[in-house]
Amino acid sequence: MKKDLEKLKQEFEELIHKVTDRDNLENLKTEFLGRKGKLKNLLQHVATLADEERKVVGKIANEVKEAIEVAYGNKEQEIVGSESSVHAQREWIDITEPGHFNEEGHLHPTSQAIAEISDIFGRIGFSAVRAPEIDWDYYVFESLNMPKDHPARDDWETFFMDIPEAKKGKLVLTPHTSNSQVRHMEEVKPPIRMININRTYRRQIDITHIPMFHQFEGLMIDKDISVTHLKGVLDYFAKAFFGPNRKTRLRPHHFRFTEPSFEVDISCEVCGGDDSGACRLCKGGWVELGGAGMVHPNVLKAGGLDPNVYSGFAFGWGVERTFMMREGIKIDDLRILYKNDLRFVKQF
Ligand code: PHE
């Protein structure tokens, strides 16, 4: 029996030598020391031995068991060690290596222009407001002196929401930012100086039109406001945004919500306003910027103001157009602005 025990110990030591992972190690331990293991099996008949012999055998059996446990413990350490070194190798990082930097982006050209335009008007006391970009027909047309079915509405190729009409008419995707005029008058009493920059929508898509674009709307109302003030503000903006040598010019036009109405031109950056027609960029020294005019008495009334007391001016221009004009970008397709093409966007 003593020999058998010795053999058992040897056998275990040989086998454990080859073990390299935890599972096999556990199996081996159970195989030798488990309830139905080899050691138990050997000691089955120990009870039948004489007292003397039983003691001796019992002692050896304990020694064997201990030896096996020690060998098991050592192997376990070894496996844990090698596992963590494999792990360490796989997860190794060179902390001296220079880092990978995330490329820093910048604002989209349109957002840059919006920030700049708000800032320029902010400096002369125009506070930025935001009228809804989906609004009632009343604010978009009717309160702007364009009764239902008035043909002037056709100039704004409008998207109508497909939902039932309410008290203020249909809901529309605003085709211009002028909905902010009466909305603002309803909220703020004169003196009024506001700038509303927002998304606008029209049913047009081709190389010079995108169905979603941006406009900025200015409104100033007080006592004794005249075209001179309009001209002063526009000239100030032209110089601040386009450069100190630029001038603006007002050309008669027609809008239902302003009287008189104008189209605003800016002197050409190339020829500086040469009206001989020689410049290849512009026609006669001027390029068109947007619309403007003195707020129509009916619009003041819709906003709850007495046209005999108050007067004011408004203007509304496209942000994308104004920006492109300054940058001198002659792109052959306006839609590139919103195509997320980094090769284009990164240039600004
Ligand atoms: N809302 C006009 C447009 O979109 C522009 C405009 C605004 C004209 C304010 C006059 C006054 O064309």
C-alpha cells in the first residue's frame, strides 16, 4: 500500500508537469483527490488494517495528499502568472508614443456667416430673435398685407403642411423670414431693433436654388424712422461684412409688406461700382443682395401699432448668397453647400 501511495504521488507529479491551463489542472486534481478519486480508492480498505499499520499508512497518505496539494498550488501560480503575461503582451501600450489627435473641425460656412451677421447687427443694438420656421399662414402672408388668394403669394413657392387649418390658417414651412415682423411687434413695443436668422423653404431646386436655405430679416421700428436710417444701416452692414470700400444702392421694387420697397444692390468688388458695363463680373457696377423697404402701414396695424405714430424699415436677404458674394465664390452649383463634401467645406 505504501508503494501504491508513492506511485500515486509520482504519477500525479508527472501528469501535472504537462498541464498548461486551469481546466486541465482542476480535472487532474479531482481525478486524484476527488470524492471518487484515486486516493480515496486506494484508501478504501484502510479501515480493515491492523491499528499499527493503519497509523503508518494514514500518515503516508496524508503526506501524499499534502504533496499533491503543494504541486497543485505551484502549478496554479504558474498558470496565473503566464496568463497575465500573455494578457500584458496583448494589451501592451507604449506610453512614450505620441498620441493620435482627433482632427479638429470648424463651423459650416453657413453657420460662420450666421454668427458673423448676428454679431455685426448686435453691435448696433439689433437683438437676435428666432421666429418659428414652421408658422401660420397669418404670420407668413396674411398679416404682411397679402390676403388669401392674393397673386403676390405666388412669388414664394411655399410648402404647405398637410394638416387641417386652424384659426390662423394653414401651417407652412416659412418661405421667408418676414413672419418674424408681426410676431415680434406682438411681443415687443417700440423702439424695436431685431434680427431674425432662420431656415427658409421654397419649392425650387436647381443649380442656383436649394429647397432649404437661410435668410436674415432685420426690423427697426420707432418714431420718425425714415429711408435714411435704412440706408445707413445697410451701408454699415455692407462695410462691416464686405469691406470698407463697399457701398449699397436702393432700387425701386415692389413688395406687399413694404412701401416704398427696394431691392438692395452692393457695389461690385471687382470694378467698385463702374457703371460703364465693362466689368465682366457684374452688370453695370452693382450686384443684387436682397429686398428691403419701409414697413407698410397695414403691417404696423397688424402688429398693433399706429402707423401715424410709428414707422420703420425691414430687410430680408439670403444668408448663403450674401456669404458667397463676399467670398467671391463662383460655384457652378449652390447645392454643394449641403452635400457634406469636406473638400469643399474645409476651404472656409
Ligand atoms: N421677405 C422678402 C423675400 O423673401 C424680403 C424682404 C424682407 C423684403 C423685408 C422687404 C422687407 O423676398
